Amino acid sequence: MNKFVKWGLPALTLGLLGWGWWLGLVWAPPDREMGDVQRIMYVHVPLQWMAMMAMFINFVAAVTYLLRQSWKTDALAEAAAEVGLLFGTLGMITGSIWGRPTWGVYWSWDPRLTSEAILLVAYTGYLVLRRFVEDPDKRAVWSAVVAIIGAVNLPIVWFSVRWWRSLHQTQSSPKTVDPQMVLPLRVAAFGMLGLMIVFLIHRYRIALSERNAEVALPEALPSDDPAQRASQSSKVA
């Protein structure tokens, strides 16, 4: 299993991303109105989907931590927030690149873009909070509460194009795109899902290792006091 996570999953992920993007660039037809610029959809849309998924994982982990405190769920929440923020930021950048030739501007205070920006700011604040609170128990509880509050914006981002008049098109999905665009979009999405899982696993392991080291008992740590070292040695023996 460890070998698959270390080598197999990244290789599968790269293969799916390469195949999906090749299909999107070469095999799929250009959009009837936007032309070839629409092909950035095969990068932008999977990024946004995975950002939302990672942030939802953060929400679930935060609720789980408050119900049943565990450093594993706290580490998962932190890892998911970082991955979600990364994918969301890249999604925002690719969306701006797509918007320039389509809308004539890189940025507009559109409901979808504005709610997405607020979401990214909220998760940035979540990670900043984790860096500034030194006590691990307080940090875990406070950040869990912030994560739950921030997750309120997730459905607002998703449904914003339906609730308000928006420059942004409705959600791209197999039901809203040309049938020939479905396969590239699905393959690229599964590839991006694999990439998110790879990042999430590695970041989770790092976070959990840091948490375990942080909450280690002082008696288990090395000491400069010879008497205390002798006492520790006797406990180990």
C-alpha cells in the first residue's frame, strides 16, 4: 500500500492528467462561442472541484474533532485546508486567465468570483490562526470552529451562479457541455482527484508527525540534567 501511495498513485495521476489534457487540447472540439480559449476548462474546472472537495473534507474533519477529539482529525483538517487553498488559488488564477478573453477583464466583482475570493480569504485566515496559537488544544478547537464558519460559504460559491445574475457561466458538468467534452473533463477530473489525494496524504503525514512531536510528554524529551537523564534511562530500561 505504501509503495502504491508513493509511486503508483502519482504515476496514475500524471497519466490521467496527461491523457485528459491531451484529449481536451487535441480531441475535443472548440467551443462554439469561445473557441479554443475554452480548453482551459479542462484545468480550471477540475481545480475548482477538488478545491471544494478538500474544503469539505476540512469541514468534516473539524466537526469530527469537536465531537471526538483526535490529533488525526486535527491533522487531516489542517492538511485539507492547505490543499484546498492551493487548488482554489490555482483555480482562481486559471479562471482569471479564462475571463480575460471571454469577459474582457481578468477580474469582476461577480457573485461567483467574489464569494470564491471570500472563501480563499477565510481559509487563509484559518491557516494563519493555526500558526499564531501555540497551545495545540486551543489551536485545534479554535481552528475547528473557524473551519465550520468558513464552510458556510461553500454552498454560496456553488449556487451563486443560480441565485444571482452572474457573468460566470453555470457549473460545467457532463450535463452542461458538449458530449465530446465529457470524456476529457472526466479524465482530467479523476487525474486532479488523484493529485489532491497525493497532496493530502503527504501533508497529513507531515501534520500528524508535527502534532505528535508537539504534544510529546516533557519526560520523554532529552534533558541536560544528568540526574534526569539517569531517571529517564531507568524508565526506558
